[in-house]
Amino acid sequence: MKQPFLVSDKWYDIRDLSNLSNEILHQVDRALPGEAAYILSPLLGFVFVFLLFVLPTQLYLGVLGERKIIGRMQSRYGPNRTGKFGVLQPIADAAKLLTKEALTPRYADKTIMYLAPVLFVMPAVMVWAVIPFGPEMIIADIPNSLVYYLAVSSVPTLVIFMGGWSHNNKYSLFGAIRIVAMGVSYEVPLVMALLGVVVMTGSLSLNGIVFWQDAFDIWLVALQPLAFAIFFICVSAELNRTPVDIAEAESELGSGYLTEYSGMKWGLFYGMDIAYALAASALGATIFFGGWSFFGLQDWVPSWLFFIGKLYAFYFLFIWTRGTLPRLRIDQLMAFCWKYLFPLALFNLFIVATERVIWTDGLDGEKGFVYIFAAANILATIVLVVTWARFLGYRPENQTTKPRLVNEAGGYVPVTPASGEGR
């Protein structure tokens, strides 16, 4: 059944909100001369996607929601004072940052220090241009949208290095160097994991990947679970989120590349970090969880509701890991990338390429074999992860995991009344 709403005496299906933007652009094209509609089109996408969706989600999921969820995980309430249930806390935080003095070190490169937060915002807006909220609800449906996303999302690494270097502070510089090291390292297994998706689906278009999952009634998280695990870990590292936030590890670097930033300059970095995490969640939901599709239900329920729900669920994984896992050391993080993720990404790509050749050349692309591949890949993921871990020397059976008493651990030794000596 269609669920229409009235706009300009015409009825539109709310399952596809692109009808509304098309009507607005059509009216602008009729009323204004020249190419006004083409100029207005990206601005309209910016207003609908970034201002009306991303920014409110940043405030109430990335700031308030994340702090309250982590608080409950850690047996505390989280923000609960400003407004009913703390709902005005993001507004209070923003007002504080806007009125707080932004200090600049005397010997800093002031031009680059001021420019870095502004440049950090631009890619956070640009990546949303290729994210499909529905079959037609996409700002720029370009054929190589996955390549576009990866290219634009790599810019913040350079901007962060600019900001950290400009402070003339060794802690800021160390944090910036760590960001570059993580970006260069974790980009390799990340791209290889996504290359497996491209090989299987035969498309570099994000919308095309969603259509492929909808056509075969399967999500790629089931078909490529190892690629999903590598993607999530690599994205967490590149976003500098706990437990891999070593670029601003408080116990080592103060605040890392943010040490000398304050006021709204710091606020832009913090806010856009959440925007990048939301964009990464949108990419993960699109590639591995079917995006706007839901096994045919998108014909009855607005597809953008499915997409937003999956985006929020993916972002919850970031919150969950942040609230439960301890921070890694820099040497552990880099070794994990090159010794563990990179070989597993190679194995996964080899398996997927083999399956693709068998499927297209020997099985004529029969739909049913996709589910056989999914079962085989889940089993292969378990075998590869366990086997490679043991190959690298991990022996859980030799590690003591149960809690030990103090005297067993060699600590305090109680005194016996009979002998007066410790046992």
C-alpha cells in the first residue's frame, strides 16, 4: 500500500522522499531562469542530509546517546541534569564551546592552526553525497562512488597532521604522526576487505551493491563475515575511536594532536569525529547490511527508515566497543594490523575471487549457490581466525584466566597464630 502525503496539490509516496526534492527543483526551474536548479540541487542535498539528519544525529546520538549508553554500561547514569533526562546537555555543551576562549600558542603556526579545523569539516560533508538513503534518495549516484568515498575519507588524516604539526608542541606532533601511521597501515587491509565486496558484487557503486544484495536476498555480512570484521576494526582505528584511540591517549600524550586546541576549534574536531563515525556507519550499513533494502519490505515501508535503523545499529557497535574494551598500545596496534589483519585480508580476497570464478564460469551465476558460499565463508572465517592466531603463537589454554587469591599470586602472606611465621 502506498503512504502518500500532499505537496503542491500532488500526492507523493513517502517511501521515496526524492519526489519532494524533485518537485522543489522543478518549481525552481520554472520560476527562475538559467541554471538555478542545478546550483540549488547540491544545496538542497546539504540541507536535507547534513543539516536535518546528520547534525541532529550528532547531537542526540553521538553526544547525548553515546554518553548515556556508556554510562549505563559502566553502572552510572550519564548526563541527566540539564533538561529532562539530560536532553538539553548537547545544547549546553555547544553553548559552552561557543563562548569559551580559543587560545593560540605564541610560537604556533597560526594560519595552519586556524585552517585545519575548517578543512576537517569539509570531507565530513562531502562523503554523504554518495550515501544512498533509498533507491533514488542519493545526492550523487556516480558509478565509482566507493572509490570517491575512500578518497574523500582519507583527507582528514592530512588535515589532522597539519593541525598537530602547527602547534609547535611535541605531544601534538606525536599524536599527528600516530594518526598518519594508523591511516597508512589500516587503509591497506580496509581496501582489501572492500575489494572482496567489489569482486563478489561486480560493482563500485554503493547503490549498485545494495541492489545486488536486494536481488539475491542476502546481506554481505553473511556472505563475507571476515571482510566485515576487518572493515569494522580498520574503520575504528582510522576514526581513532576507543580502544584504538592512541593518537590522543591521555596517559601518554595529553590529548595528542588536540592538546593545544580549545573552544570551538576543538569543538569542530570533536563534532566532526562523530560525523565521520556516522558516515562510516552509513558505509558499513550500506555495504554489509543491505542499505535501504530489507528483503522486499521496502516496497511497503519507507526504505530510508530501514537505512537509518541499520546506521544507528552499526553506530551502537562503536559505542559498545568504546564502553567495554581497554586501550591498546601503539606497538600492539601496528603489529595487529600487519601480522594479523593484512594476511587475513589476503586470504579472504583469494577465497572470494575463487568463489566468484566458480560461480560465474562453472555455475552460471545460480542464485542458490550464494547461500552455500555464505555457509562456507562463515566456517572458513572461524578456521582462518583460529589457525592464524595459533600460528602467531596465541595459546589460550596456557593462559590463566581465573582469578587467583592473593597468597597464590605471591602477594600478602598471612601470619599463622601457631608459628608466628608466614605460610
